[in-house]
Amino acid sequence: MLGNGMIQGLLVTARNLIRSYFDPECLTTIQYPEERRTLPENSRCFPFLVYDGTPDNLRCVACKICEQECPPQCIYIEVERDAKTGKPVRRPRVFDIDYSVCMQCQICAEVCPFDAIKMDQIYELSGTDRFGGMLMNKGALLKSNEYYHQMHPTEANEVDARLSQSKKKASPPAAKPAAAPITLQSAPPPRPTPSAPPSPSVPPTPPVPPKSDV
Amino acid sequence: MIQPLTMPEQGYTLTPKEDAIETQMLEVSMGPHHPSTHGVFRMDVVLDGEEVRRLKPVLGYLHRNHEQLAEKMNWLGSIPFTDRLDYFCSMTNNWAYCLAVEQLAGIKVPERAEYIRVIMAELTRLQNHSCQAGFLLSDTGAWGTPLLYAFREREKILDLFEAASGARMMCNYMRFGGVRADVDDDWLAAARKVVENYPCFIDELEALITGNEILLARTQKIGILPRELAINASITGPMLRASGVDYDIRKVDRYGIYGRLDFRVPLGEVGDVYDRYYVRILEMRESVKILQQALRDIPEGPSDAGVKMRNFKVPVGDGYGRIEGPKGELGFYLVSDGSTRPYRYHVRAPSFINLTILEDMCVGHKLADAMVILGSVDIVLGEVDR
């Protein structure tokens, strides 16, 4: 019969419509700003910098590996120098990531040998400033290890175990001060959905000067 | 003074009209904004009435200099860019590139990683083909409804991708010698559930559209691609198999673990739009079979060969790695000069080569059919333009 196939198709849509009143499985959408889906633990967005305890105690040593490996070249690092001697200190003076260029590929986090840069889960970052509004400086990027634990608990525990081992190896007799901040994080808190960055909004820094060696 | 426009010399003649009214060809530029939801693509169509007399695909609106970028970047850094080639199938793009590099560098991939790769590639094929059916129906005028049924299922697969790799579309998951992160048992259980329910969805999709008389009238005997022409034009993928050529790289090359998996290759008979649609439906059913076997047999073990990521160097030489992507043969031709970056990097993109035959299929059909034929080619402009 001509039209049989069309009736079959309409029956499918009708079945789905009616089932959606009884079966929550059929309602596949959520009311987004009011409801949010919980992200999987592995979910990644933009990178951030991890610090232990206080923001001064950041893990980054400004080795510039992530800057070299970043495929879209969105990281810019300057090493801090000692005020008197002018020798480089193992920490960054400037650490900028241009979120408008970053493509969330996670390669910076993978190549970092110090576990200093990790992937955030904050995706609501729209802004009105096209030119530098998404340029994040060091202050905006710094987030605590506890925050990292909330987001990626399994991965963070592995990282903590690895770091404590390497510290023990480096200084076997003086393991006490190194172990102190890590014992705090041995029991991770229950994992809520990360809603907002803990650090307040930071005024954007001036644009990154172009790199000379590219 | 305005010069009167004259048609340049063309290689066609006017059809004589019975009422002897002087008519002339009309040249229409369709696009470059989404002529049929496939991306930024333009067609210069010469029309006689509603009939297509000549068709020229105009490409390059989405050109991103992918190959040159990859030559300026180290081997690892190209993987996230391959995601952006065919943004529906980032997993298979990653795999093809990693396969080429592994051949070149002689890296052995662990067993578990091979299984994970097959699972990811077949899930990609499922979501690509179901969405392609939806897009084809959008082109015929069934705007939205079948596509949203396909997208509902795609969401479930993208959730799996997100749980395993961290991202939904730009997965960046494969690495040289394995995959970036191992999957756990919870993930495998979730994948089994999705795979188990997928035949129900294929049945539903078929009930929704396959028997529809309008679809049959719009697709059967439209855009026939003869077998010889398909081979000569180096068409690959479901398009080639719809023309009746038994050529599937999963069977020919037996890369990965495909040699020991049991599946069949569906073939078309006529080579029209309907065959191209239906071959994809049948391929989805075979993909479900492959997934069931892979999820059943996946062994324990390492998911990575432990290849170092920084300063990764490849011995001097050239190599071509190819896989059967959802759209056809996706190949990467790489030349290495022994340094940390490729000397030459070339992508053999299936969408691009399948698109070259568009004119031969469209000439003689109505303009509205040209849209349907374009939809049946299954292109993604990110891959066509690179």
C-alpha cells in the first residue's frame, strides 16, 4: 500500500512522543542553565597551574617545556630572576595562556615533568572582550591542589603518590617537611561539580609580546 | 557603459524546445554558505531549466594549512590537529596518523591498545553513519527529525568518548604505540550497554525512514555511480562498496586486530543514492558485531608501548599508513628525515577524493537531486579543505 512506509515512520515519532511522558529515558535533553550534567572525571577544558598549600608554593619551575610543545603556541613564560644577582630562579615571573588560542588538547599537561599544569573543567568562560579578555595571567591560572583533587580525584592521587616518592628519593633523611603538605590531601573530599574558579576575576594583562624565535 | 554579459564558450548545446522559445543556460553559484548543511562549500551549477548540465565543486573555504603546519610541528603536536580534519571522526583520524608513524618508527602496539582502538573506531563509525543518514534526510527535506534521532544516539557515544579521552569531539586520544589513557571496567560496561542497545536504534531509524515512499522516490535511481567509474576515480569507502566493489581496507590490509574479527562487508548493486544510504545502515550492523567481539575479548595488559613523548624521533624513510575510516580510505603519507618533525606530511582525505566525482553523478538530474547526491557522498569540509 502506498503510504505504508510513511505511516510506519509516523508511528515511530508518535511512540517516542507518548513514551516521553512516562519514560524518563526518552527525555534526552536537560534545562541547561538550571540543570547541569555532571562531567566525567576525565573531562578536560582549559589548563591551569597547580600550587601546594599557598599560591607562592607553585609547582612550575619555568622550564618552558609546555611552551615548546604546545601545538597552537598559546603559552608564554618568562623566568623570574633574582633581584640582586640576576640569576634565574626556578619559578615563572610571567605565565600567560591565551585561552582564545588554546585548543584544549592536554599536551601541556602530558609533557610537564613536574605535574605543574593540569586541565580544568570550567567551560563557562564566554566574555565580551575579543582582544585579550581570554588572556589568563599567572594569578588567574593558579589553583590549589585541593581544587585539582575535587576535579580529578584518581589522577590527583596518582600524582601525589608520584611526587612524594620522587621527593623521598631526592632527600631520604629530610622527608618530613616534604611529606607534610601531602598528608593533608590523602583523603580527598567528596567530588562536587566544579562551578566557579576559586580565584576571583583578575584584570587582563597586556597582550603577550610576539615571540622572536618563531 | 555596461557591457552586455555574454556566456563564455561552453561545451554543451541547448536542448531544442518544442515551443521554439529561445532559452539559455543559467549559471548558479550555490554557496559558499552551507548549501546542504555540510560545511562551507560552493557549487557552480549550469542549469537548463531545472536540469543540471554542468557542476563544478569549488573548495578551499575552510583551508587551514594543515599539512604545512604539521611539517613545522613535532610528531606529537600534529595529533590534536588531525582531530580537526574530519571533526565527526576524530578517533579514526588519530588512528590513521598514529598508524603511519608506527609503521615508520617500527613501534609495536600492545594488544589491549589495539582492542581499544578498534572499539573507538567502530563507535566512531556508528555515530558517523547514523548522523550521515540524518544529514541525507535533511537534504531530501526531512529537516531535523531523523537527524535528531541520530544525534540522540550520538550523544551516548560522545559521552563514552568524553569519559575515556576527556573531550567529546576533539578527542586527541591515540598516541604512538597505544592510547593516551586506559579505559576501566566501568567504561567497558557502559560501552557494552550502548552497543547492546544500538541495534534497537538502527531498527527504529529504519522504521522511521527506510520504507518511506518519499525517500525511495528521491533516492532510487538517482546519482548512479557505475562500478568502473568508481574504481577509476579512486573512490573509497561506503560509496565504492555501494557501487558493488568489494574493497574494504579492514579486510584488505587487516590492520590492527581486524584480521581475527568476524564481520562481513555489505555491497550495493545499483550504486545510487539509496544504495549508498543502505550500505551504511548495513555497515552499522556489522560494526555492532565487531564491537561485541572486541568488547568480549579485550585482554588485560598495558595500553601503551611507553614511547617517549618529548624529542620523539622517527628514523629516516617514508611510509604510508591507511585505515578504513567511516568515509573511506584515510591515509597519511609521511616522509621523515630523522628529526623531530616530519619532512613531508600528506593526508589522503576520503571526502576530498569522493567529492571529485560529484559532477559525473549530478549531470542530467534535477537541481534538487544534486543536493541529495551531495548528501550521499558524506563529506566533511574540514577534511576536504584541510
